Amino acid sequence: MSLLVKNVRLVDPAQNLDGPGSLLVVDGKVLAIGADAASHPQAAGGEVVDGGGAVLAPGFVDLHVHFREPGQTRKESIESGSRAAVAGGFTSVCAMANTKPVNDSVAITEMMLSRAAQAGLCRYFPIGTVSREMQGEELADMGTLKAAGCVAFSDDGLPISNASLMRRALEYTRWLDVPVVAHEEDRDLAGKGYMHEGAVSASLGCLGIPAAAEEAMVARDIVLAEHTGGHLHLAHLSTRGSLRMVREAKARGLRVTCEVTPHHFALSDKELMKFDSDFKMNPPLRTEADIQALLEAIADGTVDAIATDHAPHGWDDKEVELPIAAFGVIGLETALPLTLELLVNRQVISLAKAISLLAWEPAKAFHLDRQGLGSLQPGAPADFVIFDPNEKVQVDRAFIQSKSYNTPFKGWNLPGKIVGTWVGGKRVWG
């Protein structure tokens, strides 16, 4: 069986490809791409899709999602989270381990992979815990977890406060050739804060989380990464100081990668003046100066990936007083539109660079490029998305496919309508 997608703008940063052409898929893999794909002998007689001049790009790769299964499927299940992913153009997701129970065992990993296979939507890559039961005291059985399918290790949701444990994790995962994904937060500095510590928190009389709470841990872990030679991946960075340290670490050749989220480059701590818990996340929204630093780091190559930190919560977790509301927001469906609106249309980066940060570079960061993901090179799995960068979408309940609706972007009108999403040559959305 063949599939020919014609009349599209092909954008594949891995091949430095940006121009009109076609994509030919045979048996779920890319056979040909470019101006000559439509004339390939195997293009005749198969299914044909006319892209109408829209953009065809590699399927996006999200390094940071929370799908809540097992344990909290009222918020999200692997099936509903996968539906939200493909609705947003994501064909591969890496799911954090802070489920209930946490993913520190082969049984949980295998259950997750089985549920994802039953859903039959996106590719699902589990992330195992660094520590047993996420207690921060003893390493999980990382070798066994990797063999079962885990692609990285993280206690995300909690920092690894024990420096000795972090050192051992980086040493061990160096041998396994996988990253340690760090949620950087000094909990003593963060205290009971629930927004950024600064002028806004002071004016509101709210407890703040200082930038130093993130930056102190980033500094520690970069030192440990240099000492061990391990691969440190820094999750959801939010401050000027953190990004400066990553830039310096990369200049020294350290194995340090990082991600930023759309909500951190879209919104500042001033939003908390609304006392709306949909603007409450951890790390918190920072200052306008921090946003500018994020944009500069995205533009100069310091940032390796745009990740969503998709964190679904029910109304009962959010419709409460701000100090006790849950941290976190959803983000799979809005990631591309926000990237187009705030980065591409404002000329921070090109469309090709945006797609690279959503697909090729995250795939490389977690070594998923070894499976052919993040690009559309001949022989790679035919995971791709077609979107119209000009057609607007309205962020409302009908647009959001997640079980939860805790987005700070309700009512926003944004560019970037997903026309369709394909995984292994099979249309899974649109």
C-alpha cells in the first residue's frame, strides 16, 4: 500500500528541506520526499492526499507529558492524552513517571506500553523514576527499566535533593546512554511559595518562589554532569540565570540539554494578578525579563526543545483558592499555535527552526532519532503532520481533546490549524 501526499510545503530541518513537493509513503515508511516523489513508479495506484499548499512537517516529539495513568485517569488516560497529542501534531510523547503508583517497575512500564498500543494513536515512550517510589533515597532499577522500554529517567514533580543520588544516577545512566531529566527546585528556597517571588508577589501579598530556587539546583547539577560525564536534561527552564548557565555549559562541551515550555515564553507573573489558578504552575511564570531571556535562548540555540509539560487537572484541583490549587497546565493542543504566534510570526525564529525545536532536536536529545523519529528521511517511519500556519483556531472546550481543561489560553485565537496527523503512514487525526 502506498500513500502520496502532494501539493504541500515540505519542511524537514533534518534534511535542510523547505519547499514545495510531495511525500511518498510505502508500508508505513518514507520512500521518497521532494519534488520528484510524485513521479516515483510506486506512487501510482495508491491513496492520494492533496495538502492544499499547507505545511507538511515531521511529527512533533514531546519530551515532557503527564498522562496520569495509572492512578488518576479522571484527569487523563493514556488514550485521552494520546488523542490530545495527535490533535496537536505530536506523534511521539515521553511520559513522566509520577503516576500512582510511580513508574519504577517493569510491570508499570509494560502496562503503560500496552495501553498506548491499545489506543493506537501516537508513539508512547515511558520515562522511569530515578529513585524507588520517588523517595529520593535509593536508585530505581534503571537497567531493567530501560530494557523494558524507558527512554529516560526522572523524578519530575520532585527535585532530586540528594546530590550523591544525583551523581550516581548520572554515572549509571551514562553507561545506559540515556538522560537524567531534572526538575530543578531547591525546596527549602521554594518553601510554600506558589508564584514567582518578585514585585508582583509582593504587591499581592503572596508567597513567592525565587528564581534562585531553580538556579541553585541547575548550578549543582551542571557541576555533577561535568564531574560524571553523564547526560543531564533540564526540564521546563524558566529563568535568565538557568539559561545563562546552560549556554556556558554547552560552550564547554558538557552533555547538557534543556527544554522550555510555551506557557513560560507566552506569559509573565503579572497574570497571577487575576488570581486564576490556570496560571499556577511549577516552575512559576516569571518576569518579562525572563521571557526575553527565554526568547534569546531559543533563537541562539541554547534551547534544545519546546516541550509542553502537559499536566492535566480536574476542576476540583483548580477551582479552589490559589495557595492550595494544583500546579500545572495542559499544553499539547496549543503548543504549535503558540509557537507560531509568539516565535515565528514575531520573527524570533524561522518556521524551519520552530519545527526543529518541536521535532528533530527533541528526538536527538532523547536519542529517538536512532529510530528515525523527528525527520522524514527515506526509510524513516512516516510520522508527519500537515498544518495551515495561517488558519486560526479558537481555544475552547471543543478544541481541547484532553479530559481536563486547565489551560491559561482559554479564548485565545491563534494561527496553526492541524489538517491531519499520521503515524506510521496511518491517519490518526483530522
